[in-house]
Amino acid sequence: MTQRITIRDAVLNKLQTLSGYNFPSAGSTEGIEREKLPAILVGFATEQTEQEFSGTTRRLDLVVAVVVHSRGDIYELLDEATEDVESVLQDRTLDGACEIFALSQTDFALDQDHPLGEVRLTYSAQYSTE
């Protein structure tokens, strides 16, 4: 198992302690049925590397996406989902899975045609390889 998968799995393990959310298979490209919302997906975004004499420092950006459905205040649901995710992903090393783990960006999107909303929280995980 690579370090990237170890970090992704550590994030998933923490998120799966949240109740009320579904977790589609990792890397799934199938559409999510409305009955399976809210759903949380975790995936890789980018990875930057920096070569050093002692090895390579890597910064992996992971996206935690939460998709919700509502006929009411969708922003309220997105805000609650954001708070839920942030509350379980506060460990700065993910129990030793990486050197530094921190939230770097949050994006919100709406689909007015289907009353769907999505919040994407981008987390950066720094780790080193030789």
C-alpha cells in the first residue's frame, strides 16, 4: 500500500465515525442516487514534490466532497456538513499517517435544477519518501 492510500484510508476511517452519511466506494464514478444522500467521497486532487538530499517531500491534496439534497435551506445543510467534516479531521498527523495534515480550501457549489449542493474541502497532507 502506498503512502497516498494510507493517508486516504486514515481520512476515510475518521470520516466514517460520522453518522447520517453514506460513503460510496472509493474511486467510484457511478452517479449517487438521491436516496443515498448525504454522501461523502474522498479522492486525490494533486501532489507536489520537492527533491532534497535526504529524500522527497510531498504535498498531497485530498478532496473531501459532501453532496446533499434539500428542498429547504441547502446552505444550512452544507454548513453543517462542513462543520461535521472539520470536527473529525483535526488531527494534525492523522494518527501518524503523515507529517502535517491541514485544511487548505473550502468550495461550495449548487445545482438549482435538482436542489443538490456540494461542499469540497481540500486538505493538504505532507509526507516524505526516500
